[in-house]
Amino acid sequence: ARGVYSTLSDGDSSLPAAGYLEISRSITWRALLREANDSTVHRFVGDDERITVAQLSARFGCDLESSHDEGVVLPAEQLRQILVENAAVIEDSCAALRSRLLGYLDAAGVTTPGHHVLMDLGWTGSVVADLAQIVREERGEAVTFEGVLTGLYWDASVNRQRIPLHGLAFDEYM
């Protein structure tokens, strides 16, 4: 994608220089979280996950209150209940993270009106959708985020084959 854009921008000096962003799926997911409730916390704790309250606190970058000892490994349902019980502190932590993420994007210049951000999806398309939603809600609709599968992708088969994919990604599974 960068090579194609560079070729286009060589012939058009009005286009900005291509650059790279480093975006974390987990940071984007947490930055998007505005309300921690029974339905939203499922995204952050897998059904078969078993971790401690201390590890869960580290995941959200805040101190979570719990009647459980911080070192005791808990199942997913109890972990999710702890998240719901700590909704206010989690929401504050996610708002602070969203502000830092937007500061990073602003500093990179990608939230400037008229920019078109093209991202190689790699594993999942949800990062592009989440990032686009955060920017749209906070900075308006003048920036376009587009996800394109530009390289090779590990399929989820037993054989773990590498297959070439090209085209727009409409969701995580297409």
C-alpha cells in the first residue's frame, strides 16, 4: 500500500508524504469503551480465560476493587463481574487512554480534515472500524479510515496455510 501511494505521490506534489502508524488492537478496544456493563465486558475477558485481579487491573491500567485476593486465579464470569462492579474507574481509565490515543493520532497528523488513512488489516478488521469510530466521535467526519488486506494472511485452518488476499475488508470474517 505504501509503495502504491508513494508512486502516486511522486507524480502529485499536493499529496502528503506516506507514513506509518503503530496501532494496538487492545488499546483501540479499550479506548473505545465508554460504558462497562454486562454486555460490553465480554469483549475484554475470553470465555475460557482464567487470570488474577492484579492481571485484570493491569489490562485496564487502573486499580480494581475486589473482595478476592489479588493473586487468586478467577474464572471468566467472576472477572467480568469485577469489571462491572468497577465500571466507573474503568470508564475513567478508558477515557484517559482515548485522550492519549487521539493525541498520538493528532501528533501524527492523521486527524487533519481531508486525510485518508489506509491500513493493512493483517489479522482483524475491527481495529479499523473502532479507530474510525473514535476519531469520528471526537474529531468529526472529515477523516477517512480504510482497511485493506494488502499481504499474506494466516488462515485459521488446521494446516496453517498462508494464502494471499486482496480487496476491501468489510468485517472480520470476509
